[in-house]
Amino acid sequence: ERSCEGSRRHSRTVRRLQSAVVMAGPESAFGSTKDSPLSRALLVADAVSADGNAFSPTHIELLRSSWIANEVKKREAEYTRVRPLRSFVCTWNVNGKIPAESIDGWLTAGLRGADALPDLYVVGLQELVDLTATNVALGALSDLSARRSAEWESLVLATLESAAAALPKGGRDGASAAGAGAGRAAAATGAAKPGGASRGPVFTTVGSETMVGLHILVIAKTALLPHIGAVQAAQVATGVLGIMGNKGAVAVRFRVHDTTLCFLCAHLAAHRGAVAARNADFGAIMSRLSFPASVEAADVDLAVSAAAAGRPAGAVAALLRPAGAEAESGRNFREMSKLGVDHHDIIVFLGDLNYRLDESLTIDEAHRLAAAGAVSELLPYDQLTRERELCNAFHGFSEAPLVFPPTFKVVPGSDSYERRRDGKQRAPAWCDRVLWRCSRALPADAVRPLLYNSSAERTSDHKPVHALLELDARAVVSAKRDAVRAEVVSMADRIENEHVPRLKLSRTSVDVGTVTFGRPSVRQVTLSNVGKSAAPWRFVPKPGQTAPTPGWLAVSPAAGYLPPGSDAVVVLTVVAGVAEARDAAVGRSSLDDTLVIRVEAGSDHYLSVGGTLAPTAAGLSLLQLARTHCPVTHLVQTPDGPLPPEHWAAKRAAADVDRATGAAGRASPGSGVATSAPATSADGGAVPPADRHSDLPGGGPSGASAGRGASGPPTGPPASRPEPLERAGPPSPGAGGARPAGVQELPPALPVPKEVWILVDRIIRPDGGHGVHTPGVFTVSADEAELEICRECVDSARRIPDDAASPVAAGAMLLRLLGSLREPVIPESLFPGRDLVPASSVSVRRWTAAMLALLPALHYNVLVYVMSVARESIKPPGAEGGVAADPNELAHALAQCLFRQASPSFIPSTAASPASGDARSGDFSASHQPSGDLGRLSGAALARAHAVTLELLTAPSLRM
């Protein structure tokens, strides 16, 4: 228990809490429950509080110090000086080559005579090594990438040192204000001697990062190093399935003086028509790339605030001590919080962004204008400029005017654009760019472009691009900052109120209604301080839980500080994902929880949040989908899982009869499997009929085992397709004479769920496109709006209109649907075991045959159906045009959704004969619970799944 003195000190601290507004938003310490360093720190602090239920002094110090730091930051113009920092930012897609000639003309472009070399050099390289789908998928390039990046670093440093030696002393040591100041500081510490002979090199590497073919290198003048700190590197992949490293970004961030910089080198999706994919890559990079928030990044600012506020050294050290204790126990702030790209003062984005000239300009006309140097006439067709204007990508970023010719695609060894008559035609384009963005706290001219041009190097099919930028680095004047902070602390200390804080909620229950799978539902609750004392508050976990909110719910802000009479709006965002859909498939309602809001020195408040997940195909089992002949949106959520209304009503009526007659032991008519009336005929238009196997690639016999026993592998997309899907007709009467009136037999399972058929139908439909040979089917990112249309059509059993969503979107939605199933297409018990050798074709072929023999009939049908379309897509295109898919890329994409790893893996015998009829029936009821989803496959498990999938795709003699 706390001592009396401790309680009095605690109360005094609460009374001194500053009157302030709640800090909310992406740059606030009081962020959402998902990414807030402060909210996560508060959870850690619970471990060291006296009883685990009340605010500890550490909580109070964190909240108060964070508010003070924010208030002081608002007045930083009063205590900072600006130091211009010249940065040379350059990018080059080197096409897997190292130049034989000198790169001095690139790295010193635009610098003449005695001009000072820049303070910073940022070099971004793409295609550092040759990229092939196989090498990328199997991770075979790591050693070569490391060697090649080391060669480039040596080459760049040697070039800069040579250039520095050729310049007068002023040029070597730096002419910018930042460089001059750094030189004086370095001289004081003995790091370097400005003027006279230098000790050591003029330039030193600050940081670098490599990912497959991407590399970024940051180099600074050695004299500037004492003012550089908090250097970190990160990477994010956006290639195939959003995880392969052939596309993505690498980044280095650091602090120079008191300004944070983040440099990103990216390689975005290729091809002239893939604008949406490039935009999606950019969004993924900005949202997913993050740096671990170290003790320095997450806690030192709070400690500095406490020190400047006059607290003794012991109290300052106490702020950092919990982080050290957590690190010793295996948990630390690096694991609990992330530093995003947007959390920097200045962001510079460079690389091969792959934006081309719009397709409204013909290739011949583009070549004519580029050869004539007509830059102004080409600019209106630049895709990146247009997407920025439409706010589709790079919103808020700036770029210097384009005054140089397009940098792609040139013939290596020359300055001419490539015009192959016997190969793929490409229009010249400004693929290689440099852009920047400043935080709202900085003036608009905090970054000033001094130079933006391309260079004449001829090693690659890209020309290198460089930009000389002058950045305003802010340097804090400690005495002035201390004075400002003292004023803020004094203002906080003046607030004294001994009343208990009282918080009022605008409502204590929030019903979000029907929640659509994957679509956020947002509600708001207002917290009002109706008392006379400041009220620090936060969401806390319930007893026995570790997080304040469930996975499907996010609150923002997650903690705050309310002065008397003030309000705070808490935004609640509900997003039902795969886990919630799988729970709903077995009748568990997971969208229901009670949140606890704790007020320091006050009482807890409780907020109930609930909703209902709209019926969706996601999360159901294949058997549930196959036995649901009506649209999924017509299902009713019941304790047994989603059921058709007529079946649920009949089931309740039968239960009423049982209760009335006292009958016992009556068998349940269903096991939670979604059921309905049999499908109507094709003329009725309900679903692909169960007896029409001409709708399945390769055909097959009727019945539950349709698809097995065919004379050869499936032959590809169906020659004819059913009519557009409509709502199922009225239910057929029950077939069982002994079954009570109104209780229906389970309808027969369709050979393939209609939801799968709808998506495949859109993929293979050639109307106005290339069908299965559409570039990027199954392998590239799709537009979210089109994916939403596909999901709505699947759930409502409607064909996907040609003009509403592309085959690429249908392919991506098919992978998502298969990946969300409660039981994967290839059950977890059949996941390839360690006895499978991916490099041995004999081992893979025998294992695949044994796996096919053990697959339940419905799973087998779906696998045949999907693989038939996939096999068709890798064949050379016919008259409809398009491109053949790459088997390796396609196998990688399919493996992630067809397989799900279980532990321990079941290893089928390679000598197994075809299973008996019982083994093939595979009646997986809704009560069957799959093992936990272990996430995406990786490493050896991915290699085994990839090998089996590739065998299914390419083996000419495989009997399916």
C-alpha cells in the first residue's frame, strides 16, 4: 500500500496537471490504440503501478511531460535558428550494372568552380542486381545484393573524395551555414580541422539499406557528423502479393541538428497502364514503412522535458528506467511502437517511380517529341503530375519543374531512345523522379530546389536524375528553449483544484448496426469534463485482458487530458476482418465488447460497443458456401451460423414442437451449414446448377464427387457459362417423410460454390478485354473500389459487370476469398511435410499425387476449377491478345491462399493409394474448428507450398 506521504504527493501532482486540449491526430502523442507510443507506454507503466488499477506516478509524469513538450513545440519559432543544409539527392535505375566510366559527372553535376560540395549526398539505386521472378521468390539475391551495394558505396565515396580534393579548401569544408557551423563544432571536439590539413575523409557514410535490387546510401560531410543522430533504416516490399522485394522502398531516417529527415528510395509497379498499381504501391509504402521507436526516439524527449522543467537527475532517469526494466524482461518500446514516415519534418521520395506518359499520346508521337526535346509538349501527358493533381498519390509532395528530357527507355551506351520493331514498344517517360514534403509545422519554403536535371551516363536503359535541395535544418538555442519551457511549466503549476475530476459520456452504449466485412464503420462519443479539476483519462484493459480494445475496434485518441469545462471527441472505428467472419460462420458473435475509461482520481466509466456482421462469403467453409444456393446476403445469423430464413424458421418451429410434446432425442436437421432450396435451372438463372458440369473447366461426372475420374487434366475456362445469377426461387418441400412439417432436408452441395464461379466468370470473360491473359491477373494489386464491387457481387450472387471491375480485381478478390475460408482449399492436415524436397521434381510429383488422392471431393473440385483457370492463364494468348502469366509468380500467389500451415504438419505417405469414398466425402460441418491462422507462409514452408502449386500449374502429365 502507498504511504500517506506518497498519497499526498500523488494528489498534489494531479492538482497541478495542466489545463489543455486533448491531443489527437496522427502527429499527437495521444494517438489511436493501434499505433500510439503513449498509449502503449501507459500499458507498460501499469506493470509498475501500485495495484495495476489506478494511475501511477509514472502515468502522471508521462501525460504531463508530453503535454508540456507539445506546448513548447508550438512556440519553437521563439527558440530555434535555421541553418541551411545543401543536399544532393540522386537516383538511378542501373539495370544490374556497375558503370565502367567515372560517375563524377553525375555526383558533381551543376557544381562549378569553387562551389562547395553539398553537405549531404543521398544516392538511390534500383535494379542493383538482375531481377528474375525465380530469384526474387526464392530469395536468391541477398548475397549478391550485399556485395553489389558495398561496391557502389566504395565507388561513390571514392568519387566524392576525389571531387573534394580537386576543389579549393572552402569547397571541401562546406560553404553553407550548416556546414560552417558543423565545421566549427567538429573543430572544437577534434573531429576535423577546418582549413589546413583534414584528419580523415571529407565524407562519411551515415546510413544505408538494401532490399533485393533496391539500395539507398546517405553520406554526409564528416564535419557535420556531430550534429547527426538517431540514424535508422527500414524497408517495405510491395511486389507480388504485396510482399515480394522486387518492388517497394528502402529508407534511411535521422536527425540533423533538431530536424528529422526521412529519405525513401522506391521502385514502383511497371507498365504504362498500371497507374492504379503504382498509386497503391505508394500508399502501401507510406502506411507500412516504419522504423522501430527506440528508447532514444520514444523516451528521451520526455526526459529532456522533465530535466528542463527543473526535476532532479534521479527523477529524469526514472522516466527511462521502466523501458530498461521492460527490455530486461523481453519487452521494450522497440516492440511496442513504430515511427512512421509521416512522423518526420522533411520527407524526400526518390527512385524509379515508373510513371509514364498517358496512353492518349501514341508511342510514335511520344518518340517524335522526345527526340525533338519538346519537354513542354510532353509534360501534359505525364502520369505522375496528373495523379498528384487528382490527389491519387503523392498528395502534398512538391517537385521542381521538369526541364530535362524523359529518362527512360534509352539504348544502353547511347543517348537514343529504344525503338525495337521486333519487341515490346515503349514510349519515353520520366520514370526517375525526386519529390519532397514538409510537415505542417514548417514553412512552405523549408525545402528549396536549386537544381533538377538528368545526367548523360550511358550504362543503363535509364538516365540518372539528380536534385540539389537546400533544406532548412532548425537548431535549438537551449537558453531560449529553457525560458519558454519554464513559462509553460509555470502556467501548468498555477492550476490548483482539489475537486475530484468528473467525466461525462455523451452515451454509454454505441450500436454500430450492421457492419459490412472489411468496410470501416465509424461512430463518435464525446467526453466532457463537468468537474472543476483537470481530468487525465485513458482506455484500460479489462481484468484478464492485455489490450483496452478488441482487434476489430480502434479508438482515437486512446488517452487524453481534459481541463475543466472542455470536451474531447473519441472516434470509434469498427472493422470486421477475417477472424470475425470465421467466428460468425460458426455462430459466435464477436462484435460486442465493453470498454473501460479510467479517470485519474475519479471513477471508471464503461462504454458498450456492439454491432452485427452482415452475412458475407468471407470466413465460411467451402461446404457452407456450396450448400448455400441463395445469395449470402439473404442468410440470417443464428447461434448455429448463417442460415437461410426459411430453414431457420423451420428449425425454430421444430424446436417449439419438441418443447410442446416433450419429445426427446430428435436429431437436428442441420449442423450449422448454410442451407437453402436447391438451385433453379439455368433458365431460372439462380446459380450454376449442380448437374451442369459443363460449367466447370474440364467437365466431370455429376454428384458430390464431380470432377474426379476425368480422363485428363482440366482443359481451361468453360466454353459456355450460365446466365446471370439471380435470387434463388422458392424452397422445395422436404424429402423426408418422417421429418416434421416445415423442417427441410439439407440441399445438395454445388460442385463448386457459386461465389467462386462468379469471380472466375469475370476473370475468363473476354468481353472487351483479354480474359485470363489480362496482365497482372492474380499477381498485382487491384483498385480497392473495384475489389469492393467484386465483394458486393459475390455476396449478392450477381455477375460482375464488365465495366465495373476488371479481371485483375476479380482475381485479387478470388485470392482473398480463398484465403479467408475457415478451412483452406488444401486442408491444413495435407500441408506439405518436411519429407517433400522442393528441388526434386520426383518428390514433388509423388507428393502432389498423394495429396490429390486424399482431398475431400468438394475441395478437389474447387482446386481443379481454380487451377484450370490458372493453367489457362500461363498458356500463350490467342486472338483475344494479352500476356501469358509467369508460372513462378502465379504459383507464389496461389500458394498463399490455397495452403495454410498447421503444426505439426501432416505428412501424407507418398505411397498412398486413392482414398476410400468415406475419406473423399469430407463433410466439414459448421462446428468443425480449424486451427489458428499462422499468417502468410514464409521460408521453407513457402518453398514447399510453392513447389506443389507450381507442379499443379505446369505438370503436363498430371491427372487431376
